[in-house]
Amino acid sequence: MNATAVVFHAEFKRRVTSRPYLVATVIGALSVILLALLPKLFGSALGPDANHIILVGDPRLTSVAAKLLAKDFTVAARRTALVGTPDSAYLEAHGRVAAVAVLGRDGERLRVLIYARDPSAFGGAFGRDLAPLQIAFSTGMSVADIQRHAVVAVEVRGVGGRFSNASAANTAKGIAYLFIILLYVAILLNAQAIMASVAEEKTSRIAELLVATIDPAQLLTAKVLASAATGVIQLAVWIAAGGAAGGAIVGIFGESSSSGVPLDLGPIALPPGEILTLVAFFLVGFVQYAVLYAAAASLINRTEDLGAVAGPLVAPVVLGFALAQFGVLAPNSAAVAIFSQIPLLAPFVMFARIAVASVPAWQIVLSLVVNLTVAVALAWLSGKIYRVGLLLYGRPPSFAQVMKILRT
């Protein structure tokens, strides 16, 4: 077994059995499950109250209004009159309803007065639902005729995209957002773990013994590969946890009902080729960041300096994460297409584009080639810094010294 394999095996075993890694994996899985279930939990706990109302007025008026409001609200009760002005105690006493709506007619106009816990929750939907009743008063037509004539047959067909309808597109966006978040967390956690490992070895002088027996390039390669392997495992566990929790995560970013409970948009199946492409971009992005973090860690002399060194390296991760949000919303725009080719940013942006759109094959191939080339170049440059940095003690090197190292 060669030196790289030995170090890889030892580093992988140490990482995968370490308490911080296991805790982070479990916490991440639980967080994904909680994120998936929160809308349904809150929807079942709060949703009934949020859209339950009491209608007050002439029974002939409230009976028609109740049918019109049924698609967005639940009429808990109907009353012919009120005694006093409804307050919080009144709402609590009537099943913790969200509002009391008093309906009346003034000639050809419908009058509605709402006493609500949250005034912002009533207005748009309430007015739209009751619009046929107002038109009926003004025109003399029946509400049924108005509803029949008001129906507009709208069919939406996707053009140049992967999905033929809105539900499938919203589902894909939900999955893309989830993947981007997991990618962001996985890269940060595992790249910083490499940095901490390198810093610990250097400050404890273990690096001197390692370099004496193993080529620094092999040592760096083994560390990056081991961390990439543990990162893929971690990412797979999180995605599996989200899948086990159900498709509710999609509803957070997709269409929802008026009560706030996400609609079930159904599962989306990604072809094996696209899954492999997503994994490829994760690995390419991880390698790019991992070698930079390892090289930076080799230059410090105290673990206290890790924060100062890691700060600038976090910036492109955050920028890539932010740009990926635009990639989900406008995957085929010119700016997003350009960002999906730029190293350090492309793993996030292209990751998002593939999940929600039919990206031209040449763009995917070009991005992979460019980013693989840059990853190799960064690995070579980082290896030179890593080789010298591990044995460099005293004051941290200046930028000019680092450039000198790279030119040698």
C-alpha cells in the first residue's frame, strides 16, 4: 500500500469516527428533517385558526358568502347579529377563530367589516372570493352565472425547460434550494475540517515527522481525498434524511395554500446522468476549496489565527451560494450562464441550473473542463505552499514571500 493510500485510510477513519463529524452529520440530518416537517407541523397546529372565521349577517347573504369563501377560508360559524364589538376574548371563546366578518348590503354594494387578529391576513383573498357577490348585486345576475362566466381556461406550457407544468417546476426549485444549502454546508464544514487538521499537525510539530517520511504532495492529496469521501457520505446522509421526511420541503419554496400548509407537489425524479453531474460539481468545488484551505492552514503558527486566515476563503463560498439563488430563478440568463463557468462559483451556480433547467451539454462540459483544470492548478499551487508552509515557523509569511514560494 503506497503512502497516499495509508494516509487516506488513516485520515478517513479518523474523520468518520470523530465525534465532531458524527455530531455534525446527525445534527444536519435532523435539521433537514425538521426543515421538511416544520410547515406541516405548524400548518396542523396553527393553520386551522389562521383561516377560521365567523360570518355575521343576513342568513341569505352569509350562506352565499360561505360558499364563495370556502376555497380560502373555513367558516366556523354563522351568526345573524353581534352583541357588542368582537375582541380577543370573543375570538378565543369561539374556537380561537382568526376573525369575525360582518356582511351587509347597501343598495348595490356589499359592505364587509372584519375584526381580525392579524389585519394583514385579510383583504386580498377575502375581497377576491366575494367579488362575484358584489357583481351580482350590481348586475342582477345570479352568483352561479357569474362564477361560470368568470372561469378562464389557462394552460401553461414550459418552453425550453425541463418541466411541462408549474407544479413540476416548483418541485424542482424546492429540491434545488435544498441541494444548494446542503452543498454550502458540506463544503464549509469539510474544508474547514481540513484546515483545522493541518493547523493542528503543524502547531503540534507532527507535520515535521510526517514530511520526513511522506511527500507533502501525497499528504495533501490523501487529506483532500479523505475529506471529500467523508463529505460525500455526509451529503448523502442529509439528502436521504430529507427524502425520508417526505416531500414537504418542496412546499416551502413552491406553491402553498392560503392556510400556509404546503401543497403536495409530488416527487421529482432526477435522471442518473444528472445526479452524477451534480456529484461531479460537488467534488470539483470541494477540491478547489479544500486545497486552498489546506494551503492557508499550513502558513499559520497558532490555531488562534485560523479565523483570520479562513475569513477571506469564506467569501467566495458565500458569493457562490448567493448567486446560486439567482441560478434557480433565472437559470438561462446570460449572467447566470457566465457565473456557472467561473471557478469557485461554478459548482454552486451550475449545480442550481442543472436542477431546474435543461442546460446545454456544451456548457456543462465546458464548465467541468474549466473547473477541473483550475482545481488541478490550485492543487499544484497549494501543494507548493503546503510543502514550504508546514516547515515554516515564526512570523507568518508576507504576501510577497508567498508569491516567491509559488515562483520557485
